[in-house]
Amino acid sequence: MPGLLVNSTDTDGKAHKIGVKQHDVLYKYNDTILNSVDDLITATQSGQSENELVAIRGSEILNLSVAQGSLGVSVLPYSPTDATIAGVSNAIAKFENEKTATAQAAVNAALENMLVTTTPSIEGYRVIKTIEVVTAECVYGINLFLDFFAALTDTFGGRSGAMHERHALLN
């Protein structure tokens, strides 16, 4: 399970000033999921002036804004069996589900405004991408013998000449 358990905070540190407390779990810093202390160190050196820190307290998700640089915390790897932080796993799952739902909503909104047509152009619109129409054909029950031999060619490979000729006559 990703995350870093806050063991202590420096009273003059950035984390303490934004409300991070002992036993909070630091889950994400900007777009980096925190699996190790190295992840946290690398993420805090991002160079951005304002950063987003996702912390979890019990089952509550905290979206915190923090300035660049060291947070002033002592952390340990998060252990899901730690009784002092019950509910963290559920909070992480909830956070990820909300993120997925937000992304799905954005896709749905984009699809709502998308025009789909089989014509090469739409008056008053610029065509950005053309995708070929997908079609399929299937032939059912032509003849008992043809079906039998077609099944053999399906099994052993090859092209059924009789089926191909029959199909060409129908078109």
C-alpha cells in the first residue's frame, strides 16, 4: 500500500503549518504517489512554487497546498495493519475512485459534443479526423455440404472457394 506515515512534524516546518499531524499518511505530492522517502524527497524538489499534497487522516482525505521545499516531517513506510490509522485504505480507494469518476465524466462530456457521421463532410464543421467505417459480413446456412467443407477449411486453414464464389454472386 503506498503512503508514508508521519512520525513527527517540526513545529517550524511547512507540513506543521498547513495542518499535517502525527499519524497522518502522506499519499501523494503533485502527481507522485509516495511509496518511499526517496519519492517524497524527489517530489518536494519539483521546482514549482505551489504544490498539492494529499494526506489522509483516519478516513478523511486532505488536499493541502504547500510551498516548494522540505516539509519538515519524519516519516515511516505506511503499514496497513497499523491500528492508529484505521480507514486509510478505504480513503485511498475512495480518492482513486473519485479521480477515475472525474476522468470518466470528462470523457463523457467530450463524447456528448462529438458528431459522428458516415458522410465525408458536415456543413458548417471542420473534420478533424476520419475513421473508416467498420463492417463485417457473415454467411449462414448456404448448403449442408458447403457448410461442412467450410468448417473443414476453418479448422485446417485456407480459404473456402465455394463460399467466396457464392458471396461474390450475392454482391
